[in-house]
Amino acid sequence: NYDGIANNQDVLSIGLAFGETGPTRSFNFPTWVGVPGTDWTNSFASGVNHKHADCDGNGSINGDDTLAISINYNNIHPINFGGPSNSPLDPPLYFEIPQDTIYPNQTVAVDIYYGDMSIQATDFYGMALTVNYDQNNVVPGSVSIDFSDSWLGGPTETVSLYKDVGNGAVDLGIARNDQMDVSGYGKVATMYFVIEDNIDGLLPLDPVPLNLIFSNVTIISAQEQELPFVSTPYVLTIDPNSTSVHTVHPEEFALFPNPVLNQLIIEDTKGQLTHLSIHNVLGQEILTQRFISTTFEHKINTASLPSGQYLLVLHTKEGIATKKFIKSK
């Protein structure tokens, strides 16, 4: 979106110009380097040419452009813009969860909603924001975002991205890809995470708050107008003296070969896997992959991974399981 930083906000521009084609740029993708590019036919309402939404420079704006954002995430160059003010009468942006009390080892699913029955959202096309959370009480690498049943549109109608940027923050972005607004209200995405089993060293009987806060929010229409919203923080209570039954047993998944060279096969005995992420020994997310249809075997290309040990985080609608594997030389 030419705002000077590669992040989740760029998903909105990809969605607005989705499907357009134009002149390619010649450079060594995904190197973070400025390259002159011929202007495309169309521009955004801000005056920025649509060529900037072609993040990988291949002459086509589509879901593959989110890879360039992910690889160069938070890289900057010196440009920036501002946004609108909000009031209590604007559509609410809020968290929704069935229970306010959660437990150690529990996989928590928190829905993110925009609009409600009394104050509905109008001309909604895309959203980018950050969710800040208390990282000391959340298992590292367990945070993920699921957009599959968003009221904004299904997987074929939207383009989306999320990135756990560390320090208790996850960025996310979703936009439609047909240049058509929707109006109403409902769930935009679901955030999943696992509660630590050792809750910040507190004594038994002490409840522990877990804060969830929105920041860096941008909501747009297909006409590129920024839409209003009002949000408030959400506080969950962790009960350190109870244990959760919301677990997925790692034995429900099998990995082979392990060690692996070029292709890792995951056997899913129940066909329950929705998406996965791979993390290195430093906890950095290396790869994510989402599965739309139910299958009992998944093949992951590991050829480009450096040799070493990795953590595989397996996400289902019932919870999260983790397994380790080794990439051989």
C-alpha cells in the first residue's frame, strides 16, 4: 500500500486490486530492494498506483503476493500516512469467547467480531489489525488465526495473512478479492492460542488476568474509505488450579520420514487438521500452511529448510498438538 512498511495492512491493497495484471518488475524476488516499475492502468483512491500491490513483481495481483509480505515482514522505507477518528456510536470491534475463565494447557478460541445487531457495519471490504496479548501466559508458537468462516467471505472470496510478530502481538489482515463491499455483522476471524501450564510463577488460588487488546486497526471499503469502529480491551481469567480437557493428543498424528530431506508426510488419523506452522529452535515461524478440504494425509515441502530441529504446531478445531522433526542435510 506504499505506506513504508511491509505488514498486514498490505493485505487490504491486495484485496482491492485482486485479479489485476500489469507490467512486471525485474528483480531477485524476494529481496527487499526498491525497483522502478511501469505504472499500471489503475490507482487507489489515495493516488498510489496499483503496481505497488503486486508485491512479488510478477505482473499479477493474487494471493501469492502475501508471501512477499511475510518474507519481508516489518521491513521499512521512510513513508507514512494517518487514519480516522472513532466514536461510541460506531460499529463495535470486539472479542467473543464462550467462557470468561480459562485453564492451564487449554487451547483457547477467541472470535473477532465487527459490528453487532444494533450497530451494523456498512460497506465493509477489508480489515488489518494487531491483537496484543500477555505473552508470559501463552505457549510460544501456539498463536494462530483462522479466517475460514469469516462473514467477510470464504477462502475463495478473500485474501488473508497473519503473522505472530513476537512480544505478545499477532498481526492479521483480510480483504475481499472482488471489489464488492458487504454489510452486516459477524465473525471476521478466530484467534487460537494455548495457555501455559506454569502460570507466571503465581501461587495456587491466585486468578491470573489475560488481556487482549486491539491496536493498529484499519478497516476499509472497496472505495478505499477508512471505516469507523469502537473497541474495548477484553480480559480473560486464568484459573491456575484447574486443568483443561481441551487437548489434542500428538499420537493422533504421525510424521514420516523423520529425519526428513525433501518432503514430510503427516498422517492425520481423524482428518481434523485445519492448518499448521513450523518453527525453528529460536521459536521463529518458518512456514505456515492451511488446509481447506478434509484429508487424512498431508505433504509438506521441506526441501528449502536448513538442516536442524523444528517444532511442528498442528491446529484443529478441537485444539493444538505439537511434534518435533529433524531436517537432514
